[in-house]
Amino acid sequence: MTFKAPDSLSEQIAHYLAERIIRGELKPGERIQELKVTQALNVSRGSVREALLILERRHLVAILARRGAHVTELDERGVRSLCTLMGEFYILLGNAVASSWRHERDLEPFLEIQQRLQRAHANQDIETFVAESFAVMRAAYPFADNPYLQETVENLQPAMSRAYYLALDQRQANMVDYLELFARLLEAVVARDQARIREVLVAYSQRSCELVLAALAQV
């Protein structure tokens, strides 16, 4: 496999490994050996080491002295903590859109995402559906105009993708639930109803958390 610009080599390696972790090809607790990755991808060991540091920052890998890099475990405490925190970030982003949009065209990116989510659901394309669900928050970043919020959410997003993918892959979560949530959320954003935005997103975060935990119990 050969990697090219525009992303840095280490970022591309990190993305490749992250996708394998999110899909469950690399299991919780499994060791990621630098030399094997170097040989498999035909890249330098330094680039692999830097990629693992990126994954550690994104909570997919733990690097321990004399033990190397291992895929992080998924447990109830971690899932609940992650869902609670991400729920609050979603609320911040939702409120930012609600208070900042001025013209109907400002909401067009969200309507386009909604259409792509519907197509992914129709095709039962789990991977695309998860990716598009996170595209929602990225479309909200310009409205928030907060680089610290954006950086924090981006670093947490792979861990959340991993949890959501598990729930969907185990058929514990119904994509229709998310589509209905998104429709209600858009209505609240259009109405600039921040109380309703919080209500919808808190309920969604709690529901998502329970679905992930149910799926985790079956692994």
C-alpha cells in the first residue's frame, strides 16, 4: 500500500489503523506492533510511531512503557463518560447553528446530509451512515466558530464512531431512530428552540449509550 499527500503520512497511517479499530478488525487489547505495520504498509517506523501517538490522542490506542501500543478497551464506564461528554458538545453545536443561521441557504448542508443519510439507510450501508452522522457536527463548526471545541470533538470522534459502529453492526441500533432524531433536531434548529435542542440531544445520547452497552454485552 502506498500513501500520498495531501494528508501527512502519519495521519494517513493513523486513519488506516483507526478504520480497522472502528470496524473491529483490531480487537480491544490487541497489540499493534510497529514493525509489522511498517512492513505491511511499506512506510518508515518513525511515521508509524507518530501515527500511534495520534491514535493515542484520539483514545483508540494506549501506549505503555515496555509494552508498546494496544487497542483501548471498551467498557461501561468509558462508554457512559464518552456519550455524556459528546452529548454536551452536540448541544453546544446545535445551539450555535440555531442562534447563528440567517438564511435558508445556511441550512442547505444539513439538508444534503439528511438526504445522504436516507440513502445510506436504504442501502443498509452502516459505514457510510456512521460517517454521515458525524458530518452533521462538522457542518456545524463554522456556526460555532470555536477552534477549541472543534479540536476536542475531532479527537473524540473516532472513539464515538467506534462505539456507534459496534451498536449498528450488532443490529442493536436502528438507523431509522437517528433519521427521526435528525428530523426533530432540524425542526428545533429552524425554530431556534434551544430547550428543545437539548431535550432531543440528551434523549438521543442516553438512547445511544444504552444501545452501545447492549451491543458490548454481546461481544
